[in-house]
Amino acid sequence: MLKIGSFFENYLKSDSLFKEKSVLLSTYLPQEVVYREEQIQEAANILAPALRIEKPSNLFIYGKTGTGKTLSMKFILHSMEEIAQKNTIPFKAIYLNCKLKRVADTEYRLIAQLVKEFGKEIPPTGLPTDEVYNIFYGLLDQNKQVVLLVLDEIDHLTRKIGDEILYNLTRINSELKNSQIGLIGISNNLTFAEHLDPRVRSSLSEEEIIFPPYNALQIQDILKKRAVQAFQEGAIQAGVIEKCSAYAAREHGDVRRAIDLLRVAGEVAERSGSTTINLSHLDEAERKVEADKIIDAVTNQPKQFQCVLYAILLIAPKNKNFFTGEIYEVYQTICKQTRFNVLTQRRISDTLAELDMLGIINAKIISKGRYGRTREVALSCDQNIIIKLKEVLEKSLQLS
């Protein structure tokens, strides 16, 4: 029997398929961002006044997942910080991902995080929110400077704590004597601003840039550039990058997904002891990444959404196909167990439509004559994903 120590010794002695794996991570910032030159130039034109210590217009970036929004903004801000440092310009950029828990799930935590960005720690809870704001104002106004605050996944922020936070952030400038703050919002939801309170929308008076999806050839070129840096020469078999690009192009041009797929395919190949990455490794990677994507999407959904999905998972082993009414009955029982308010059947129908869009279920609208219309539902996930989903939901809803 192989001792664990021997395994690690052998692992260290073996050659890796990877040359520089960090190139395939979401945190990697390339020296150039290809196929986004137009959007980067437009954003740079809007934000450039910050380098003259003038407040730029608030900017909102829209586009589907993996269209280069976050990467382009980080690329621009990194360049601005370098220029500011070189020319001793008082400029500061703050990037926050609003999807992360304990960063932006309450107004208090968001402002506390901003305070932390200025080098001061405050308790995670306990102080009045007004006091936390005052501490932030004080730190912000210590020096004459322009601060650009990037709120990535901004729709998650307003969904959790409402859009009043955006109004408060835009009104900060009227309280400041020395500094100014500009907002940059990034969202996958193209209609995000339309759902804001008119008063908030008016106070933002933002400029907008929309990032279109990448096409298959663009994704292929991006992958080839990354692969040269990430893998040893000859590590990728013919057809792998092309198929990886096709997978991502099918998913509305999501280049982030393509890069993740390539990295996971490399990890799968390495674990199997293979000296090259082939199409079977890519297919296995696709199954792994798809499972992670679904689990992540469900984890970040509201509890009511999770209750509906859990109801479906309870019904599914008994019936291959089932209807909205059956789901609603089980959902009501789950709400009683978890002490959540029971939503109307119409709201549950909307949730079923969302689950269909995520690819977790197939929901087909059928007519029942004078009894109206209903959805016929069937699960469309792999059994392994269903088992994982059940565990995640039981933990989140505290049903285990």
C-alpha cells in the first residue's frame, strides 16, 4: 500500500503539464485585453478626468457573464493607478465584488469594507450605520483626491439590501470638501438600471457601455494565447482548444468559462497520469464545470427560490414528469418547516421559468382546457448534480 508521503514525493518528481497555471485563473491580468479595445477606449475617455482630480461621470458596464467586463475595468484601473503613481496624482481605485458574502450583504458591511480599504478596521457589527458612514466620510475627505469605486455584480447588492445604498453613495459628494467619489457598476443584467427607483436613477445620471459576447474564433484566439503561457509545449492535443471554444460559444460567448474548462481539463489529465490533454479530458472537465456552475447559481439564489427547487428534488424520484400544482403543495410544506412566507402560485411559476433558464429543469407550458395552463416539469440534471444540490439546499434551508 502506497504511503501518502511517498505519493507526494512522486508527485513532486513528476513533470507537470502546466508551465504557469495562474494564467488560467480569474485573478490573472494580461498585458493586453484583446477584442475589447473599443469598449476599453470608451471607458477610458469617461474615466480620464479622475487623473486631473475631477470627478468623472458614473459609469455602468453591462454584458453577459464572461464578456470581459471585469477584466477590462481592472485593466483600465491598473493603468490609471500606474499613471497616478508616476505623476504623484492623488487617485484611488477600490474594487468590490458584491456577490461575496460578508462584503456586501448588508449596508453596514459594505461601508465597513470601504473603511477597511482606507486602512482602518471597525467591528463587523455593533455600531450605528450613521456612525459607520461618518467614519467613511472622514477617511474619504482626509486628502484632496478622486476615488473610483467599482461595484461588480451590482445587481446582487441592490437585490440584497435595496437601491437606497446607491442613492446614499451618490449623495456623498455633497458632504465632501476635499475629495470626490465616482461609481462604476458592473452587471450581467442589461435591464438593471430600469428597475431602480427613479430618484436613484436620477442621482446616478450614469453613462453606459455594453459588452457584446465573444464569437467562437475570438474565444479560440484568446485560449491559444493563454495556452502558450499556461502549458508546456506539446501538452494540448489537436482539437482540444477548438472544442473548448465551441463549448463556450454555445454558452453565449463566455470566455471565462472556456478558460476554466481548459484549466480543469489540464488538472483532469494530470491526475490521470496523462502526458497530454485530449478530448476525453475536456469532456470530463465540461461535466465538472457545469456541475459547479449550477451549484454556485443555486447557492446565490434567494431562500424562496431554494424552497421551490428543493420541492422539485423531493418529487422527482417518484415521478418523471410533474406539474406546477404538485410542486406548489410540497413547496407550502417546506415553507411551514422553514417558517418562510408562502408565495403565490404565480410567483412560483416565475421561479420555475428561472430554473428552466438555468438548465436545471425542463418546463413545458401545456393547456388543460377550461382548467387553464400549467407547466409540465422534468429535472434535466445529471444524478451526481442532483445529489450535490440536495445536500447544498438542506444545509442552506437548515433542513438536515
